[in-house]
Amino acid sequence: MPATFLIRAIGGVAGRVPGMRRLPLLQLLLLGEVALLLKDHVQRLTPSERRRLLTLIRDARGRPGRLSPIERAELERLIAKADPLLFASTAARKFSPVPFPGGSKRGDRSR
């Protein structure tokens, strides 16, 4: 009984949110997993750093050349602090159907 209630509740929400019907439930679960991984990496920044990162991204409008060299360096520092390589590595390891060779979860930066 509770399982059917959950399925009906999800179906009801999916009917009201545009585009939700087209995404299978498994894809929504995977999207939620990625969101949780991303949250862990974004929380490496302090709240003031997060605000500054958003301000720099908004000011750049997708083009780092719109920022001054000092702002660009600050943006690079903030992104490096969130460790995108570790995020990508963790996500790939989590969702890969086959195990990755090597034991490093940190990511090999010494290429």
C-alpha cells in the first residue's frame, strides 16, 4: 500500500511540473545523486566565497574574457578550491558500470 501511494504521489507531481513526465524515474534518481555530490563540493567554499563565485560567473556571462585579470585569477582560485577534478572522478566512479583501474579516488594530477 505505501509503495503505491509513493508512485501515485510522484506521478501527481510529475504531471504538474513541465517536462517531468519525459524523464524516467531512474534518471531523476541519478540527477539527485549528482546534485548531492555537487553539494559536497560546493560546500568546500565558505558562504562569502560562494556568493563571490556566483557574482563572478554572472559578471562573466560565460566568457572569462569579460573579467579583469585579477577577477579571472580569483575565479580560478575559487573553482580550484571546489576541486572539480575530484567531483568528476567521484561521479564517474559512482555511475560507471565497470570499475576504474587504479585505486586513486583523488584523481591523478601528475600527468
